[in-house]
Amino acid sequence: MKIAVVGATGLVGREMLAVLAERGFAKEEIIAAASAKSVGKEIDFADRRLTVQSVDDAIAAHPQYALFSAGAAASRQYAPLFATVGTTVIDNSSAWRKDPQVPLVVPEVNIGAVRPSDRIIANPNCSTIQMVLALSALEREYGIHRLVIATYQSITGTGIKAVRQLEAEECGEKPSETAYPYQIHRNLFPHGGDFQADGYTTEEQKLVDETRKIFGDPQIQITATVVRVPVVGGHSEAVNVELRRDYELDDVRRLIEDTPGVILYDNPAKNEYPMPILAHHRDEVWVGRLRRDFSQPRALNLWIVADNIRKGAATNAVQIMERLAGMKNED
């Protein structure tokens, strides 16, 4: 198999390479591609080093798959060019998520949305991925009427500039460049993405639009508040879900526990609940603090944590590729 990673020198691109090596692709032909300023650099992959190529050279190599994490502008420019040479693109940016012709996929939830003719597949936003996977069994069993979401999102979701800002601030230094309008060390702020005219941010709007698209239900009522926190290990979410039918809490526990890729970690008597420090460098989505919402019928609360660079980005993209490659082999 020949696989291109576009944006290979970035935070998520490097993690894509690590996940590929971990999941059995170490011996495949891997093309590391990036912008012109990175061409010629070397980057580690498994037990060897790859020389970074231009995106044009990667297209000319006709890979079967291209994993993109190079930003929306690059995806809009280059993904169609890969598609024209027969490459299946799995894109981590926001470029294609709203396109009705492009499937938006969490493989454990809706791999069936991918048609044989699809050559561009969108990876959802990191906060959406972990939430829909945690809720997928409940959506199938009971249906979801409404979601009230508060996220506590790691700085790694903003990229390497945010990581460097926090590291400098932790040392009492002034960052050479900043990712945020405020100090993030010993601080947090309810601001992720750009503010829209209605007062919500683009990160909050993604949770609305993407959840509805993945579940195939435009009637789900969703409201969200995104908070950026000085955490590296992953995103956390407090989610209140109102189901369409009533439930027994033991049945909810069983459904979540049986969901592939999800760890139910919920024992208040022992102070056991998900935290970013547990999810860091892990591919699973962790769920805990399950409890009935006594203020609203058919509603419950849960706490969802996952490494946003792993399952929230790199791992999800590789898993999509794995599933598609397996389907082709079965054919």
C-alpha cells in the first residue's frame, strides 16, 4: 500500500505517522508531504527516516490513500487533485465537513455513509468525534432529542503555536508569538474558534452541524459552550442528553460499556472518573459520571474525555482508511 500524509510536519501529521507505524503500516510505502518550506527535511517514521516531499510530487506518486492535516485552504486546493488520480483522501480539516456530497465519518458509528465512488472523506472535529462515539449506542437504542454540551478543550487543538505559548508562560517568559488573545497559563476562557454574528463560536457550531450529519438527524436540538483550558492531554466534555424514550441507567451503562472504542470508567466511590491525564496517548474515548438528570424526564448527564490528537484526529483518520481498505479486500 502507498499512503501519503499531507501536512506531515505538523502536530497532527506527525501523530498520523506514529499511528500508522503502531497499527501495522510500518513496512508500507509512506509519502511524507508538506509545504514548500519543509520540503527536503527528514522526519522519523517507524525505524526509518522519510524525506519530506512536495504535495505535487505526492500527487504524482498516485497513492491509494492520502491523509490530510494541512489546513482547510490546502485541503480545498489539493484534495480534488488527489481524487482525480484515484486517491482516496481522508481530510482532517473543516474544508469538506459541511459538503452534503462528502461523508463525515467516525468509523465505529457511520462507516456505511461512505459510497464506493467517494474520493474525499471528511474527518469530524475532535470534540464531535469523542461525543458521537460515546453517545452512538444511546442514539441507536433510544434516539436523541436534545444535547447541552460544555467542552473543556486542550490547547493542542489549536496547534503547536498554542503549546509553545503555554510552555513559555509556564516558565514566566513572554511568548515570541501567541495563539490566543489572553494568557492561557493558570487561566481558561470560553472561546474556541471565531465568534459568529449570533454570539456562538465556530467550534460550538461544529458540534451542532457535525453531530446532526453523523447521526443523520437534523432534528436533534443542540446547544454548546466551548472552553479552552491549559491542558495538553485531551478534550473533556460535560454532556446532558435528553433521549426520545425513557431508560434504565443500568441499560445505559451496558450500552456504553459494549461500544467498541469506549471505556466506561465510572466508580465515584473510588474517585474513578475520566481525566485527560488518563486519555493522553490513548485511542479510546473515556466515559464516566453517569447519572440521571432529575430535573428533566428522559435525560442524563455524562462526562466524556479523549485525546484530541489521537482519536480526535490522527487515529480516527487511520481507522477510516483501515475500514475502507478492509472493505476493498473483502470485495
